[in-house]
Amino acid sequence: LAKTTQPISMDSYEGQEVNITCSHNNIATNDYITWYQQFPSQGPRFIIQGYKTKVTNEVASLFIPADRKSSTLSLPRVSLSDTAVYYCLVGDGSGYSTLTFGKGTMLLVSP
Amino acid sequence: DSGVTQTPKHLITATGQRVTLRCSPRSGDLSVYWYQQSLDQGLQFLIQYYNGEERAKGNILERFSAQQFPDLHSELNLSSLELGDSALYFCASSGSQGGFFGYTFGSGTRLTVV
């Protein structure tokens, strides 16, 4: 399984755009990149998934460069309620792998 | 409501005891995954079942066991409990055999061993 590296913590203010970058140098051809969000004492929640280029949904955007060795989760205009831990995961797109969570990035949004 | 139901929400028990955590997956999902989350270890994958059969094993202790029943609900059994087993236990489900389509997590069971 490809290992991921992401910052331990990030700080931001309300209304700002937040970009969290994840490094996955050993990503395999079949691997997809998935991001989860977790609030304290709650289960992680799926945010977005992508394979290459850019993916956008109502919550976030995911940017993946051509070499796919990194990815960036972009949260537009964050609010206090976006304070959470964000996990970057890389998994086999064949559907047979289980997801391994790292330490994640603790995002703290201040007023 | 994510569609994944875990019971009980809280459990307090003494060392040496045995407990059973229950999980009902989202309707239609065949895979169930169990994760343990403690302050110092983060989210640790324990075990996966797919349509009643064990599919993958992670860092699950021998004192722990799980099963998935024909109606697809799953139970995680923890025995000979130790103080270090205190943690949040999450169940997740997915529609595939793996994580490709994303997992849906339940709200967890908080186990406190005293």
C-alpha cells in the first residue's frame, strides 16, 4: 500500500481557502486518492475521491498533478464547522484493498 | 444519519470482562469493516467481512473476534478486556469488497474499561 504524508496540523481563519497537501510518492497505477473528514467522537466521513487532474463536488476540490505523487484537498471559504481531522488515503482501485488511515491533518479554523 | 448503526453508543465494563459490539451496515452494503481508535494509536483497521466471510485482517488481537451474519449485521466480540482496550470502535460499510467506492462509518461505540 502506498504510504501517505500530510501535515500534522494547520491553522486558518473563517472565510479563507485552505489547501491540504498529501504526498504519496509510491502510488500505484491502480490506486485512487480519497479524503475523509473526522469530527471529534464521530466516524470519518467521505469527502472526495479522484484518480487524476481535478475533481470537484459541493464540499471540496481535489487537485492531482500528472505524476500523481501528491494531491491537494482544497476547502473554499472555511467556517468554524470545518475544524476537524482530514485524512488522505491511497487505495487500490480494484476494490480489494482495505483503507489504512494515517494520523491525518488537524485543521483548526478560528474566527 | 449515515445509515450505519452501531450499538451501544457507550459501554463501561471492568477488566477481564467480555463485551459484544453490534453493527448494522447501510442498506445494500455487503462489506463491513471494524476500526479501533484510541488517542495514541489513531484509526486502526481490525477486520473486514464481505457477505458473511472474513475478507481481511488487520491489527486485531486474539482476544477479539468478529462475525457477519446472514442478514449482514456484524458483531465484534472483545474478551478478557484490559484497560488499554478502552477506545472508540467504529464500524464502516461499503458496497464493494474494498475501499474503492468509499466507506460509510457509523457513529461508533465508546468502550471504557475500568
